[in-house]
Amino acid sequence: MVTIYDIAKHSGYSIATVSKALNNKGVSEKAKKKILASVKELGYTPNSSARTLATNKSWMIGVVFGETLGIGIAHPFFSEVIEAFKRHAELYGYDLLFVSRHMGLQQETYKHLLHRGVDGIIVIQAFGEDELSGVSQPIPTVYIDRPTNKPGSVHSDNKAGSLLAVKHFVENGHTKIAHIMGDPENFAGRERLNGFKEAMELHDLPIQENYIVNGGFYGYAGGREAMIRLLSLKERPTAVYVAGDEMAIAAMKVTKEWGLRVPEDISFIGFDDVKLAQHVDPPLTTIKQDKELIGQQSAILLLDKINNKDKTTAVDRKVIPVSLVKRESVYSLK
């Protein structure tokens, strides 16, 4: 099997120079051209162990889920984000190491990843306080879907999404607007709730406390239970803004089970734009999170932190724009 040492001997350059050329770092075009020619001529395929020795990297990124539903990557939002992250990381030769979801966001998780020698960590949907702190050997870390006190986070503009949702309802003549929120322990849930309240005030609409219901951690069951509470009110809302598509789909289903029409009797707007949203009846109007961009920007930020450990990263927090996707779940009262 051809090794990096063979490439060095064939090209006439040192192992260190060959390693830099293979990783696109700091070598002249002349050296790079000659080394790549040797790679092609000898049919070299990078060996992970040799590459680790040559670069002092494991070329491994740890993936940690800190979500409460316990379904991890099976959640449609997370699965699309991590797939986008994976595609971008693979372009730079990185593999992913998924930590058991049962480990959660604990000190033991960090120690496990430290033992495995990962170059960086991506934490997805962390709840509560950051427990990966107070360690003597920090690993470059980026959080998806929540900001932290430490540098490195990527999340959607949740508040802007709420403003778009309420505005769309108002443009269609709705004033009795309810909100099924995500659990306030979650950053996105809090931000979407704050955005909802801000939007209602912006349009001079009253905020009825019984119109704000906690749907929990973005699951189907939570959306169903929250909607039953709204349907049980003496004066029902004509429109419901739901903090997650899975909850919104459940809310629409239970509304129809109660003999009401969607959207004629009650309109709905979700948040996420998961693939299923366009296939339900009626197709769900929703706030689209750019999952591809979230994954890509998370990878770029983490790789920048990995490659510049001793430097301050230029951008430590990235807020990804959202957009309104109009479908058929909002009825015009005008």
C-alpha cells in the first residue's frame, strides 16, 4: 500500500511538506503541483492512521445530542441539519462520531470525546446550562440551535419568524391568534414566544394568556395536547401559530377530529418546514429554517475553530435568516 512516506520519497519533499500539500496548507504552487503529481502517479489513497500521525489530528468530529425528546437524529429538523453538516465536513476529510443520546450533555460525554481524541464537537439542540465547561483541555465546540456563553453557535432568527407568522395572520384578517409554544427551557421556544408577543403588540392586538399554551419539546403528542386545551376554550382562536411543524400537524389533526374545518374554522402556521409539511392536508404554511445553511455554517465555524485554536474566531455566532412559506393552512377572513 502506498503511504505518505512513499509520496515524500517520490516527490523529493519532506513528510511535513507533503502533509501540508495534501491538506491544502502553506506550500508553494510548485511543491503542491509536484506532490499531487506523485499522488496521482503512485495511486495514493490517504490512510487515516498515517494522516493522523502526520497532521496530529484525528480527523474526527464528535456529535452530541442534548435534546429532550430522546429521538436524536430521527427528528426531521435535526436529521436535515446534521446531513448538511456532514456533507460539508466530509469535503475537508472529516468523519463524524455520534455519541449515544443517553449520555446527553454531561461532563462524562466530554471526557469520552476527549479520550476518543476528536478534533472538535458539534452540540445539537442543547437544553439548560452548558455542562461542557470547567475542563482543563478544551475542545473546539459549536452549538446548533442555541447561543452559549462560550464562543461558537449557529441558530435561526426565531424572533423574526414569529413576526412573519403573526403578520401573515393579520394580513388575512385574523385578530384572535393563539400560540402553541416550545418549552421555555429551550432557547428557540423562548425566542419564538418573545417574537409572538412582540408581533401582537406591534399590530395592537391583545395577548390573551389562555391563548398561549406550552406544547413541550416539539413533539406530536405535545402539539395534540396543547391544541385540545385551545379547543376547550369557550372562545376559540381563529388562528394558531405553532412553534414546530410536528406540533402543528398534530394540532391540525385533532382540530379536524373535533369536527372543525382547517383552515376555514381555525388556521395554522408552523415553524421548521420539515418535508412532511407540504404533504399534509391542508399543506402547512410555515416558517422555513434554512437547514442546509445551518449545517453548512456550523461546519465552517467549527473547522475554523479547529484550525485556529490559538486565535480568536472572527465570527462566533451566526444567525440564519428565516422565511415564510405560504401554503393552504391559512384562511382569509377578509
